[in-house]
Amino acid sequence: MAIAPISLDGELIGSLNQGDPSPERFHPGLDTVLLERLALKVSLCLSNVTAHEKLRFFAFHDPLTGLLNRRALDKALAREFSRAIRYHRPLSIVFIDLNHFKQVNDTYGHETGDTVLQHLASILMQEKRETDIVARFAGDEFVTVLADTVPDEADRFICRIEELVQDPVPIAGKFIPIRFSYGIASTQDGGYKDAHALLKAADTRLYQVKQKNKKRRLD
């Protein structure tokens, strides 16, 4: 048997194994140059495949949180909206925006802010169903698309998320509170001509909630 190491990005990930029943086929005295070249070509091929897969992944995913990005969200939401209208099924969207996120970055640094975003993203992914879609819309904004879900069910979903972030998150020896505002829109509201209009309605309701909270603090 002849065994040659296979590497990926400088790390050993396996081996290329060749066997032959003849004792003359492989033995320690043979020149291994061709075998080493073959193993190198296999390693390069694996590296190219991995790089290609990474490019495909990041074309549709946010590199920080691993969630779908806005480009992928637009496509997925359009598909789900068409399906909901065609089969007369409810579809709800939750638009989420972190409260005082700039203050977190300014006080604790952007690395801590990134960890906060990752923490919320992981909770959203943990609580969603297999058919739901979670995306990072932009900055500290997230969108959850809930298929076959009426507004009351969407509200219960987001209330579970609020409960799970009640306790401050321990990051680098500090405890960072996470609070967010949200807006919900559903096809059951009626009058939405396309997925973009539904998403805009959820965003508008989020804005209204944030303005109401801001006014309440001023009062």
C-alpha cells in the first residue's frame, strides 16, 4: 500500500491510499515523486472546490451572522409571497431593529457589537421552523419570513425571542443588554400587490413603534 497526505489550506485533512495485491507494486525503495505530485493535484482540486463553495455561500449569506443576506431575502420572499397568494395561505413578516445599537458600538467597541448581532441571529435561527426564513437585512436590522403564519402567531414567535434575550449577554467580562423593536405585516392585512409592499409595510410599522417609544421616553 502507498499512502500520501492530502492537505487543505495547509492542514492535513486525509490521505490518498492506493493498494495492490502484488508485493512488487509498492515498497519503501520506490521513488515517490509521482505519488507526491498526484497527492498535490488532489489537494489543489479540493482547495478550488472549497473556495468555489465559499464564494457561492457568501453570495447569498451574511459573512458575520451566517444568515441569508438581503439579495437572498428578496428572492426567497418573492417566492413565498407568490406561493401564499396562489394557495390562499397566510404569510407574515417580522422586521426587527436593535435598540441603541450605535451606543453599544460606541461604548464597548464594534467587536462587541458584532457579537451582539451574532447572538441575536443564533436565537432567531434556533427558534425558527424549518420552513421559516431569517435574514440580516442591513446593519442591525433583521427580517423573519414566517410561512403559513397569521399575525397573532407571528407576535407570539417574536415574544419568545424577547423572552430569550431578557438576560444581558456576557461578552468580554461585561454584560450587554439586548433590546429590539419590531413591526409585523401579513398577507391577511390585504392590499399588498407584491412582496416588496409587504416588506415595506413591516418596516413602516417598525418605524412607528420606534417613534412611539422615542416619544414615550421624551414624555
